[in-house]
Amino acid sequence: MAARSPDDVFTESFFDDPYPTYRAMRERDPILELPFDLNLEQAQVINATGARTWMLTGYTSVIDALRDTDVFSSALPSPTGEAQTELEQGRLVLINSDPPRHTALRHLINRAFNQRRVSELEPMVREMGRHVVSSIDHGVTVDVMPQLCESLPIAVIAALLGVPVELHQQFKIWSDAMVAAADPSSLDENLAKIVELQEFFAREVADRRAHPRDDLISHLANAQIDDRPLEDWEAVSFCVLVLLAGNETTRNLLGSALNVLADRPELWTSLRRDRSRIELFVEESLRYDSPVQVLNRI
């Protein structure tokens, strides 16, 4: 494994394998000031000239920062610039809030994913998984990212939300645009797709309020917080969050887990022999190569 510098961030080698860089950061200083702004997520819109950025890589310092919401906040200031209106309406209310509001919002979404509901969903998810796998040609080399890791999470999330099958590909396009817009250089080209996504969910929320169904959009459209109904933009933001959280992170987890199994065929054989270990393997995959690499605080 080649030695890395703590400054070796956002290079091709970093994206291929960021962990040597993280190790170099920890060894230099677990609370390391970077010589540039990270410009992650909406931060590129609000970072002022001369803003300072630190990277926390030590376990204790990370836990302390995440728990101290009075000092380290998830609540981003209102964005400025030409993208203000679109981004303001699309801010993800759950991940951009602190307690006690974050606690109330999280409780709202947790009610839609309680243990009973998740258990009821398992047969549907298994059937979708079997369908995706059976659609892959056997005996030929395939790219598992689009064939499996991307298509399965989109299908599951769309079904939960109550979105028809014919929109699955469009969902992927919208989700990819939200992720790509984290890069300031690609914000403008993806802004139109982000607006399309917000407008789509706004129409769906309005429809579910008039005609509720047994789906997640209906749950969010008719939910209450602090003894009041969710505002339109809050319900839309929750829908966007569900799409991103259920799609982007899940497909990256699947890809990373399959990559580990490809590198370690003996582990694949072991899991096939003892399927009771699959759950532990998934949990360890989340830790070993997490689909979420950075959490921002201001």
C-alpha cells in the first residue's frame, strides 16, 4: 500500500482508496485543519471566502463533535446565490437539523419504518431481488453496479414511495443529479433535474393529500409534527431524503460488499454454507467500507 499525504484528498488515488489518506491524517493530527474548503453537499453555496475547514479522523474527537450539537451544528444557513430558491425548497430537513427538531423529525420517519412494517416488506424485497438476479444473463460477464446494485434499491424505494415501475429509470437520473450537484462545478447542469424531482414530489404530495394510499408518500403527505401538518416543502424534502438515503447509500453498500466477496472468494463460500452469517457480514460491510464517508458540521 503506497504511502499517502494528508493533503492527498480528492485525487484519483483517493477516490479509488481513501483509507491510506485517512490514516495519514490521523497520524499527523486527528483534528487536522485543511488548507482548503471541503465544499461538500450544500456547503459550496454557503461557504464564505476565507472559511476554515477541519477534518476529524480520531474516534473520540468524532464522537464528541457529533454529540455536541450546541457547538457543532447540522443546520446549514440559508443558501445564497442564483440557486437559492431551488436549494432552499430542497434542503433535507432531517439531516440539516439539530435536536430537539431533529428528534421529532426522526420519530416521524421512524413510524413509517417500524419493526412490523419492515417485516411486512421483507417478502416484497426478496421477490424484487430474485427478479433482478433472474434478469441477468447467466454465463456472461456483467457489470453488477447497473445490473444489480443500482436497479434493486431504486425498485424497492419506488415501491415504498408508491411510484410506478415506468419511472424507475427517471428516479435514478434524479437521484444521480442530487449527488452530482455536491460538486460546485456541476451544480448548474444538474439544477434543472433537481427542480424536476422536487416538482414531481410536490404533485405526488398534493395527490396523496386528496387521495391517500397505502404508501410512504401518503404517510409523509399527511403526517404531523408539533401538532401541525407538514408544510408542502417539508413533505417534499422528506420524499427526496428517502430517495437518496434508500438509493445512493444502499447501492454503494451493495457494490462495496460484492467487491469484498470478489476479492475474498473463501468468504463467499462461507456465507453460502452458513446463511445465518449474512446479517453479520452486512453489518461489518457498513463499518469496513462505509457508503457514507463524511459528515459535515458547522
